[in-house]
Amino acid sequence: MYVALWPGNVYPLGASWDGKGTNFALFSENATGVELCLFDDDNEEIRLPLKEKTNFVWHGYVPGVGPGDRYGFRVHGSWAPEVGHRFNPNKLLIDPYAKAIDGDIIHEPAIFGYSWDAPEPDLAFSDLDNAHIMPKCVVVDQSFDWGDDKLLYTPWHKTVIYETHVKGLTKLHPKVPEQLRGTYAGLAHPAVISHLQKLGVTAVELMPVHHFLTHPGHLIDKGLRNYWGYDSVNYLAPHAAYSASGSLGQQVTEFKQMVKDLHSAGIEVILDVVYNHTAEGNHLGPTLSLRGIDNSVYYRLVKDDPRYYMDFTGCGNSLNVSHAQVLKLIMDSLRYWVTEMHVDGFRFDLASALARELYEVDSLAAFFDIIHQDPVLADVKLIAEPWDLGPGGYQVGNFPLRWTEWNGRYRDTVRDFWRSADHNLGSFAYCFTGSPDLYQANGRSPNASINFITAHDGFTLNDLVSYNEKHNEANGEDNRDGNNHNNSWNCGVEGETDDPEVLRLRERQRRNFLTTLMLSQGVPMLLGGDEFGSTQKGNNNAYCQDNEISWQDWELEKSNKDLLDFTRELIYLRHQHPVFRRRKWFQGRPIHGVGISDIGWFNADGSEMSERQWLVSYAKVLEIFLNGEGIATPGPQGERIIDESFLLFFNAHYEPIEFALPSTLKNRAWQIVIDTNEPRFIQDKKFVSGYQTIPAVGRSLIVLRSIG
């Protein structure tokens, strides 16, 4: 069959349909030739050499090729792994700018660019063709009726994030039609959106949706899968397996409809993105895309031995962000998801790896400079996971302006506080007030801190209070994988129990954690399923468990209804009261005419905390006063914000404590709103007079509201 090939255009990269045909463009600096490979319905391949090369971009236009047509590339060049080149035209390659991908990889020897039979396999050239086992790129029609949809731009101080997994959220949802479960359409189902709205979250943070593959090797051999998706093979295509549609390229439309439906419900969409490494792994990994397109351009290679890869991620490779084309790929991807897919922000996995210009982490790296200046990304949400696995990679508190961070120190400190580990109260106080010790000096606000107790990586909230040790046997690695330091406490019994005292303590601890999270300054992030007690049976590294271990069990909505309602009430309380979500730091200054501070710190007997007491590691009891008249920042129209005042009694001691009101606050009337010893908010209007003491059982939190 004759297929015409015209010179085409150098821009844009990837496959671009114009209504009559498709332009194809691929960057490769060191290639000697590029072939465009088209596939018909019978999987027959037509190869078209791209003869035009402009600024290292190989390009051509094919009339008649349009949406639903499948393609890939073969790239010619030198096979010289010892100097960093791994070109092999026997390997069909995925376009890094593909907007949709069809099919999953089949794990056979042909997916590797080298030969396994050689004494040094990765140096030996493979003659095996892989086209029959490789996914194919798909030309897509980008048109979509967005109506009046636009990014929501929810202010950070009004944001509550819900971290979840596209498949795991709905795979077991009884109200979602079976054919939609585990898909973008399932996530946008009215039953799911209603749950999110009633819960009060303002954003869903989706674990990776960039198209990913299950890495060949131990997972496949053990019948496991790459469930989490932190192994991208493309940065512009939504993962095809999350689409309910069987039509080629329709995952793009389905994703857009999901975003549109969530936006209509007032819910932002944040993507967890993995620009630090790809699914191609180390020198023994498969050749799927970038390695075969231009290995030495796209990856960080060991300077003195470019046969091998720099690995700051623990996944075998690191993207070469210091190269202009790699930066362009990342930036083009980010802009695409904002402009074409309408997502509201990004959480950057192992973000420190992106800051490595040469070796050390550099907070002024080109990556951050470019994002800072980009008008498309000017107002979207930017969240860093502020660490990687390389030397100096732990960078909590060191990211630039406009960036927020997953605050790992908050997680560890709050966990330690409620399990009564030795930890000074000063550390807890910093975390509760937005971590000014981390973020204030460089000009950021409390909203730079993404506060979380649990996330996908680690225990669920239920498991945090039920297990001292990880139980990852199902992962097939003899329980060696996963973090050994979880700052967890099982409340006296490891795992499941029917002991009523242990169960009551665990329920109270869950409420303690949730209340602390939602009333802390900063931005709270809730792990999906924690609102009704999801469990992974002690697995703290369920990355490979595409099954009931990871999927949210919606039956728990019924059995843990009190916890669900308590969580809803907490989030509503946060939304209603700006004193819990200040835009600026506490100053501790006297408030004119009141004689007390915007925040006050007291002992259980009502006396003020001394400087020495902040450093005592065994102290477990604290009173915090939040003054609703001490909010210095104005409202959106410049008006003064006046809120109710709150008094919080923290008892992380194992014994009950009697709390007394501070002398400066005894002339006020107070109402108990929360006692975490109770399953729900206090409904019977419990009032407290100035000279009463308030008993708090061991490991509990009481919240009082000033009513006059």
C-alpha cells in the first residue's frame, strides 16, 4: 500500500492531526536515521524513513492518517553502550510525545535492546524485533466540549486534599456500574462525587495517571503488578487501562470528562507526576522509548563510565534534567495537562532529583527557574515530595517560593506525639502552627506545608494504630521491602483483635490523628479510605497489590459510620473557621484591647508554658489557645476577619488529666465541641464555666469553643 510522506513541520513534537493528515516529529540529537512506523488493523507495519531533520528534530507529514491510527518509531544510530549510545532499530519505540497509547507490554526477550546470551549482556546487540509485543502510540482528536469549564484556583488556605488511586477508589464501589469501576468514568460517577462533596475535600490528588508499564522481572514472575504506577513510560498519555472505553484514544476524552465533572462539583484535580525516572530502569532494563531514541541525552549517565546510569530514585535511572530537550519534555507535559486536560496542579514525586543540575541538590536549578517564569503554570498548585534517595536528597523546607511540600517532619512528629514517644513539645508546636521553622525564613506561608499523617506509601490510618511492624509478606520479598521505621503503635495487640479496650483506644487514636490534622495550620491531606478505616492488613508498601489489599472497601462506610461522620464534621469545622487556616504566621503579639496573644500556650493547670518546658522530651500534655480576634490578614475585600476562639487540650499521656482554663480566659463561656473519647462531635451543648476543670481520658483531645 502506498503511503505519501511530505516534509512536514518541526513543531509540535509528537503526532498532530490537522483534520486532513498527521504531522510527526521526534527529537534525537545523536541518531543517524528515524523511521516512522504505521500499523493497520491487522498489525501490519509500514515503515517511512523521515528524511527531514531540523535542529535535531526528525519530522514528516502523512496525509490521510488520523485519530485512532497507531504508530511508533525506529531510531538508527551507533550501538556503543560503553560511551552511552544504545540505538537499536530492531526495537519499536514509544513516542515520548504520544497523547494516547494502546496495549500493554508483553514480557519477552525482544523488549531488551541487548542480548541476554552474551557474557556481558548489556553490551551485546539484540537482533530480535519487538514490534509484535510493544504497545502502539495512537493519533488522537484533541477536540472536546469544555463548555465554561476552567481551573478552579481554590486558594491554598481553603484547600483540603484527598489522595487516592483512580482504580482503587472505585473498584469495589457498589454504586458504580461494574463496567465503570476502576476507571476515570468511575471516579466521576455521581456516587463517588457525592461522597467527596459530603466529606468536604476540595481536591483529589491522583496517584500516577501517566501511561506506565509493569516492569519486567520479579513482579511478573510472582503474578504481581505495578499497581501504584510510579514507572512512567510516557508523560502526556493518560494510562489506558483506567479507561472504560475500548476505543483507541478515547482515554483522553474520558479523562477530560472526569475533570469537567469534578470541576462542576467544585473539586480540583491534582496529578502525582514522576519526572525523575522512567520505566526503562538501569543498564539491564528494557528499551521502550527514551533509551532507544537518545540514551545519552535523556538520562543521567555515570560521567566516567556512561555504560551505567546515575540513580537518585532507587528505580535504576534518573532523567537528565540539565539537558534543554529533557526540560522541554517535562515543561511541554506540564503545560499540556493544564491547557488541554484542565488539571489544577501537580505533586512531583522525588522532586529533589529534578533539582540536581550536576550532583548536589540545587534549589535554584533550571527546572525551578523555568517553572517560576512560566505563565501557564503561574497559578497552578505545585507540590514537592522534597526528597530523593541520593546524597543530600532530604530537602524538606528548602524548595523555592510558590512551592508547597509534603511535610514528612509533620507526619513523624505527630505520630510520635500520639504514641507518647519521647519528643519535645516545641517540635509538636511548630508542626501544629504550620512549621514556621521550615518555611518562614524563606518568605513562604503556613500553606507551604502539606500536612499528612498517612499517604499511599506506608500504613493506612487504621493500620497505623493497629500494627507495630510492617506485614508485607504478600509482596513476595520476605517482608524485606517497605519502611522499617513507621512511628506506629498497635495499642497493645498486633493486628486484628476483638479486645474491646484495645478497639476503643484505636478508635480514639484515629480521631486524635484526624483532629490534629484538620486543626493544624497548613494544608491537610487525607489518604483516601482513612475516613472510614481502610486497612491493608499491615502492608506498608502495597505498590504491587492490584487487589483487595489496596482497593478501598466501601462496606466500611456502614461499619465505621461514626468515623466517617466524625471526619466530615471535622472538615466542615475547618472550612467554617478561618482561625484554623490562617494565611499568615502566628506572631504571638498582644492583641490591642484584649491583652492576650493570637495564640497561647499553657500547661494543664492553666499556667503559661515556660521556655524550659518546650524542650522536655517526656512532656505529653498541652493547652493551645487560638484567638479568633487575632487574625491579622484581611478578607478578600479588605475586611477584618473575626472568628470564634478555640481552646484545645492535648493529652498524649496514658493516664487521665484534669485541665483547667487559663486565668486570662476564665471570664469567657466555653462549649465542648470535640472530645475524642466520644465517637462523634458533642451534640448535647456541654458548657464549661471559668473555674471548672475538664477531665480528659488518656490519649485524647478536647476542643472548646468560646461562646461569649
